[in-house]
Amino acid sequence: MKTFERYVARLTFGIFVSVALGLVALFLVIDFGDWLRIYTGKPVFDVLTLYWYRSHVTLVQFAPAALVLSAGLSITVVRRRGEWTALRALGASPLTLLRPIVLVCLASALGLVAFQEFVVSQSGPKIDRMMMERFDRWGDFLAVYSPRRWFRTGHYLLNVRGEANPERLEDVRVFELGPKSELVRWIEGARLTYVHDGLWRVEEASELVVTGAEAHSGRKGDFELPLPIRPEVTQLAVGRPEWLPLWVLGRQVPLMTALKLPTEATQFAIHQRWAAPLASVLAALIACLLGLRTQARASVPRALIEGAGLYGALFVAGMISRSLAINGRLGPASAAWLLPTVLTLAALSLLASRRRA
């Protein structure tokens, strides 16, 4: 049986690699044709470099589909060759066939998590930067990669117009708000330097004090300001949360919470980094159980259609979950883990029905 399991594992992995590379190649060809008009006249090396980086992102996007399809196709191939019929005659259990497939899918999913952490986290931002610098396509580059300029902490609003270095913010404006969010003080300074917790020094500053409908000048020069904001404000990461490494995302949540910034997208990206691969493995298991139905004849087209349907469900459910999390309709953790939970119940239901049969 061990020999058979190794054979099934090699078969599954081979199909997974072939399907994954095929899907990536197909998508890149279609994408190239769609964007061909902006590549005309550009250096060939730039285009090749762009699609090298884009292949990394595409692989992670389509690997779940490849996992589901490879699981169903492996079952179909083994059944069509009559190997599973022979093993059943020898008293082998379905676990003998399912175990190597699920293990290969699980190992591949974990490998994809590592690939996303160490490769896609570098390739993704390079794609956006190349599209902006080499092909004059800005898209949402400024919105995604521009450093945050406005912060609210306590009853203060802070606007940083210059560089944000550790413990020093250049060209700042500080707005102090009253109990009804009315403006009571406006300070404009050349820089804001961290002194200790809760205290900063504003340099080359001018102060405007607002009292009702009147405003008059206050202090000028350098003076200390009780501002409840940490110097880690300079460590806010820029970029798309789905491309940032987990260690960066983990550091952002408490910092963004302290600055009263929305954290739903960041928290969802953290949970989704693990929930999405698990959902893919569970969908692959469901594809295996569907392929083992004795009443259905082993068919490659059927396996492809069922795998495509499962992946389509994964894709749509993932988009809905992200929307629910970002819009505050569902907690980020609940939204990310909802699909794996549903797939687990579906897999258990299929296992139970198979045992009854």
C-alpha cells in the first residue's frame, strides 16, 4: 500500500504542477493581449521583467484552482486505469487513496503560504511600481503607496506634510478640537520631535488660538506640546494588505488601533493568509469524495467541471467574505474563517453519506 500511496502522491503533485503552470501561462497570455497597446514601443526587457513578477502573483491566485482540479483528476485517473478497482478487491479502504492526495494538497498549500510571504510580498509592489514608472499606468498607486498624512489621537488632529522619520515629523500642522469637535487651537511648525511618552517638541512654530468667533496669535518659536501619539507613527506600512508579509501585518494592527485607523482590511488579510489555503485543501477533499462516487462513471470532463465549480464557489465566497469584513458587516476573523467552516461541514456530510452507502 505504501508503494501505491507514493504513486498517487507523485501523480497528484505532477497534475498540480502541470495545471498550475498551464493556468498561469493561459492567464498571462490573455493579460498580455489585453495590455498589448501599452507595451508597444516599450523595451522588451521591461515587459519580460513585469511578467516575471506578475507570474508570481498569478501563481498564488490560481494555485487553489490547480489544487482542486488536481485532486479530482487524480481520483479520476486512478479509477479509469482500474487500479482503484483492484485495490478495493484486496480490501483497501478509501483512506489509502485519499491520504496521499490530501497530504500533497496540504503540503502544496503550506508551500504557497511561504511563497506568498517571501516572493509575492516582493513581486507585488514591483508590479505596481513598474506599471507606474515604466508604462505610465498609475491606477491606485498613490492611494495605496502614499504615506499616511492625517492622524487623530485624543482630541488632536495631526497633519504631516513632510518626511516622517523615526521620532521626528517634518512640516506639521496640529489641530486641537474642543468637546463639540470645534477648532480651539491651530499650531503650524517646521518639525515635531519626540521627547517622551505623551510629550513632543514643536520647532519653529506659530500658534493660533480660537475662542468662539475670534482668533488671536499665541506662542511662537520652539515649545513642548502634550501630544498622545507614539513615534511608531512613522512605521505605518504602505502597500496592499494582501501582499504584505504576516510579520508586517501583525505589527500594523495595534499601531493602527492606537491611531484610531480602520484595521478591518489588515486583520482580514492576516486571517485570510491561512484560511484561504485551508479552504483550498478542504475543497480538494470534497473533489476527491465526489470523484469516489461509485454510481458515477469516472470521467475527466466531469472532474474538470466539478473542480471548476468548486473553485468558482471559493472565489465568489472569498470576495463576499472580504466585502463583509471591510464594510464591518462581519468581524474580520469570522469572515475569513466562514468558508473553511462551511467546507468542513460539507466534507463531513459527504463522508457521512458515503459511510451510510
